[in-house]
Amino acid sequence: MAPHDDSTPASPASTARPPSRSGQVPRSSFLHALGLPTTSIGRKIALTVALPVSLAVLLGVAVLWRNALQSAEEDSVEEGSALADLVATSFNLATRADPEPHAAVVAALHTDWKLLSSVKGVRVVDPHGAVRWSRQTEEQGQKLLDPSSFLDQPTATHAGGRFVVPVGGASCASCHAGDSMRLGYVVMDLKPPRQLSTIDDSYRFAMGGVVAFSVIFLGLMTFSLRRFVTRPVKRLTQAMDRAKTGDFLVRVPVETDDEVGELAADFNATLARITELKVAEIETGRDLERMQRELALKQELEAANGRLQTRIRELQLLFEVTRSVNSTLELEPLLNLISELVGKALGFAEFSVMLVDGQELVLHSGFGETVLPGEVRFKMGEGAAGEAAEKLTEIYVEDVAKDARFIRRADERGSLLCVPMIVKDELVGVLNFRKREVGAFGPDDVRLLKSVANQSAMAIVNARLYQATVELSITDALTGAFNRRHLFSRLEMELLRAQRFGHPLGVVMIDIDHFKHFNDTNGHPAGDEVLRRASALFKAQLRKLDVLARYGGEEFFVVLPQTSKVEALEAAEKLRRAVERTEFPCGEKQPGGKVTISVGVASFPEDASELEVLIDAVDSALYQSKRGGRNKVTAFAKGMEEHPGRERGKKAAAQARGEQAPAVITATEAMQAAGEPKEDRRTR
């Protein structure tokens, strides 16, 4: 084998088409499987169009052929049935007065009657299958036919070109004694229809014409595509191959105004642009060399250039800080992110974020601080930060050791800048920047840090709006407790946590007694006030990790994580006593002279291991408290859910109707099912 010569130019065949990953030219898998040439786009298009058209036409001719044959066969059957009925009717029309009753029919059947040109044979057989008469006289008297295929048939039958028609009836009774209704059968055999051969010849000719048309159509399309598509594309491909090797001066002639011509023109324009870029690159390189020589001769500009690069890096860092600050909508992570990015990225010794809380500034997050968030508070006007908040302008302490406005540690040195965060003339908070050097903040620093404060203020306001929106979506507007949707989300999460770590979980359901009576007596505004006060009272008696939610109407639901059933009972009794001891407005008008509650208690895993079952259990316990006289706490016990008066609320009714039962059945619904007066859940 001759060694490879790198100087040998690549042949057109080797560069006309780039190889695939496997080293071979890609081919159309379908057309290649048929053994058809598909090495050019023109042939591919021709085959893609011609083959489906030809196959569709051939399929249409075949379908028409089949329908024509079927129609000819049906016409033959109708003709045979009519001839057989005619012959049978001719025999039935004979009378006893004729000396030879059937002679005329027999004579007609022996003639070359044109109606019988398609008849192969006609026989008249008796009920036993013996031939009584036949156009072939040698068959008469013989039992040539099997009568089992047509005897005792009430009507005419047809099978395989043979037609059998019964002979006999009331008109034959005068000549034939006995059973004149069934004297025999006319058996007629037909020749194959001549139309079948004619149809076969016609459609074979049509199939040949379709094939010839397909070949001519494919040839014309191939020639047209080769002339107007393949050749221009091939010239464009060859030019691309030359450009790939570095020949940017090659151009493709634009001969047409179609897409191929537009592609050639765009290719030429691209090569021209590349040529211009190469020239510009050369010129740019020369300019850079000249600039480098000039910079080497001007040593005094190196220091200024270094300061400029430093400023550019600071601006880039500031951009990253601004972009990152606006990347979250949660307040606490946002404040931590501001402290982390601003403090570390911009190189401050200390940095802190203080937010407005009433008439004070409260430290929420910081970098380099030794105190915890919430421990540092400044009044408006107190210290440098308080002064910046009061005057709504930046306060710069050039040397903290000589300025009384720096009130934290007087023995320290350095500089401090306090920049207020303002949105629409409203103070949001203050950013405090501190460096260890005296007079470390210049006008450019102040301007940049004011931009940081503005961006941080907008991010904090957006985070607060987002937090307020989230709280509105999960809390009840009247009572401030969580709403029912958030309750089920938290309850499901706490149940999964309890299952995973093996902790107990207590649930409490609360219902304000005789709430409908209270609303009817005192009005709905008074009822709303009772709900608000009861919710506040419950929150005051519960732990921070407990979940209080308004379940619906006057019902509340409490989730007690890591609480056993005994502890849940104690917590529920604590809530009941707190309500009983509290003086509610108009409470003296209630039955018993005060506002009271009924409480049900259940726990996981003692009473239930699934969410629906646990809710049904605590609802059963609440139902028992209401049935037991109200103003009491009841723990769930086995069998409460099957109380005959409760009937499992709507769940049992839905199951009885074959419908899907609701996931949760409340005690109110259970009381209604037990026969108590129907009450509005909102006003009970």
C-alpha cells in the first residue's frame, strides 16, 4: 500500500458529501431497504412522490377490479334465479285439458332459446332425487343428484352456480294426486359469466397502463429534479467543500431565484463577510501590536490602568450582587443572601441589614457582627443608622473613633457608611457598611452603595409582598388561623413525619356550642367577634409548633406534633377551661349563661394510622361530646365511628347510593344525619 501523501488534494468524490459518524454516507433506510438508488436529493424526492402515487393508483384499480367481479357475480346470481323461477313457473302453468301438459315447456327448453344461452343444464327431479326430465335425455330416469342438498327446501336455493326451485302448488292439484304442493324440483346449472373474463382483461390492461404511467412519471420527475435541484445543490456543496479547506474566495453562480438560488446568494454573502472579518482581524492584530508598543513606552499609564481594572471588577461584583439579591422572594433567605454577597464580595469588615419595626430599626442580618439578629435596636435619630433613617439620606462617619454617632465600640477605628433603603418615599431599613480604614469611602463608593441599597429595598419590599400573599392564601381572613387547605397539607406532612420517626401525633377538633343560637340572638357581627376571640384564645394556649386551623364555620382543628393521646386530652381540656372562664360579649344569652366548646381528641398511632381514618376518629369523638351534653372533652374509643345515630355522616349515605364518599365527615354533618335540625356550618 502506497503511503498517504498529505499534499494530494482531495478528489471531488471524497469531499462531495461529509461522512456520517460510522464513516459511511447516510442513506434513507426505507428506500435503501427497497434496493432503490437514493444518493441524491432529486432521486429521493422523485421516489418519495412517485412511489406513493403509483401504489395508490394500483390499489384503486385493484379495488375497482374486485368490485366489478363481485358485481358481475351478483348479476349472474340474479339472472340464474330469474331463469329458474321462469322454468318452475312454466311447469306450474300447465292444465289437465292439455293432452301433453308440459310438452310446450319441454320443447322450449330443448330449443336454442337465447334466454338459455348461459344455462349449462336444466333438470326436473322428483322428491327422491330421480331425474324426471333433462336437456340431456340420457340422464332421464337416473338418480344422478344427491337430494340431501335441496330436498324439503321451502323456497328457491342457490349454491356454487346451481339454482334449485320447488315445483308444485295448488294449480297442480287437478293433475297430480296426493301431495301436490311438493312434486319435485327444477335444478339449473349456469355457465360462468362471460363478463368475468372481459373484466379481467380490461383491468389487466389498466394495471399495465398504471405501471407504464408510473415509470414515465418517475422518469420525468427525476429529470426535472436533476435539472433544477440536484445540479445546483451539488455545485453549492462543492463550493462549501472548498470553503471548508480555507478557500474563502470561491463563489457559487446564482442561476435561479428560488430557494436554492437564495441559499447560493446567502452563501456568497457569508463568504464575503468572512473575508472582511479576516481582513479586519489582520488589521486589528496590527493595531493591537502598535498599542502594545505604545503601552510599553508609557509606564505612567500602568497604574491608572490597574485602578481602572479594579473598578471594573467592583462593578461586575456589584452587578452580581444586584442580580442575586433579586433571585429570591423569601425574606429571611433574602436578608442572609444580602449579607453574604455584599459583605464578602465587596470586602467590608462589617455589614448589617436593619429593617424598620414601628419607630425602631432592628438588626435582622449581618456579616462580621458578634451579636444575634434582633438584639440590636436603634430608635429613629439614634446613632448613625438612626440618623440616616430619620433624615432619609446617607450618613458617612469618616473616623468612628472620633464620631459620637458610632455608639457600639468607641475604641475601634475605621469608617462607617449608613445608607437608607427607600421605596416610593417610604423607609424600608438601613444598610450599614464598615471598613477598617479611616476615610475608606469615596464618592464613587457612596454612589455604588446607594444603588445596592435601592436594589435591596426593592427586593425586600417584593419579598414582604410575597410573604403577605402567601399568608393570605393559607390563613383564614376572619380568625387569622390557618385555613382548611393549609391544615390538610400540614396534617399530612406531620402524619408522614410521625410515621417515619415513630412519634405520636395528637389531633383535636373543636366546636363552639349552640353557635347558631348565638348568631340568631346577637347577630352575625357578634358571632364573628366570638370566632376571633376564640381563635386568639386557642393560639395563646398552644405551643408554637402546634397547628391551629379553622375547619369550617364554628369548628376549629388543632394538630399536636409529638403529643400522645393523654397529653392531647390535657391540652384539649386546657382549651375547654380557658373558653369556659373567658367572658365573651353576649355570652350570658347562651344556654348555660356562657360560651362553651365541645372537643374531640384522637391520636396516631393509637386510634388510626391513615389520614382519613384519623380525621373520622376525631370527628366521632367530637360527635360524642355534642351528644353527651356539650362543654366537654371526649377521647376517641373504638366503636364511636359506628354510632347508630351518626351513620358515618355523608360517607355512609354516599356508599349506600354507590357514589364516591367525601374524604372528611364533620360532626355537624353527623348530627344532621342523626336527626338534629339542619344548621348552617357558618352560623351554628
